[in-house]
Amino acid sequence: MDDIQKFRLERLSRRIKIIDIAQHLSVSPSYICQHESGKKKLPGEKFAAYCNYIMTHNNR
């Protein structure tokens, strides 16, 4: 399992919506979907912000 899949599963387990991450990163929700499906990659800084948001956000 690669990092993208790990963070996707973590996002799902924390019930974080794609739209919330997209707004935080200033990208479209479809771009986040494409990133999680492996069709596109987030640039380094955006990927770090994506990971940080998922790990620090508590939506439970």
C-alpha cells in the first residue's frame, strides 16, 4: 500500500470530506479525487499540506 492509499484510508476513517481538503489546499475537489485515484499527483508542498491536514484534523 502506497502513501496515497494510506492517507486516503486515514481521511475516510476520520470522515474528512474531499471538499474540505480542496478548500484548504485551494484546489478543486476533482483534483483531489484524481490524486487519490492515482491519475494526477499533488506537487510536493500541496501533498505535504494534504498529509498534514489529514493527520491534524479531528472531525469525530
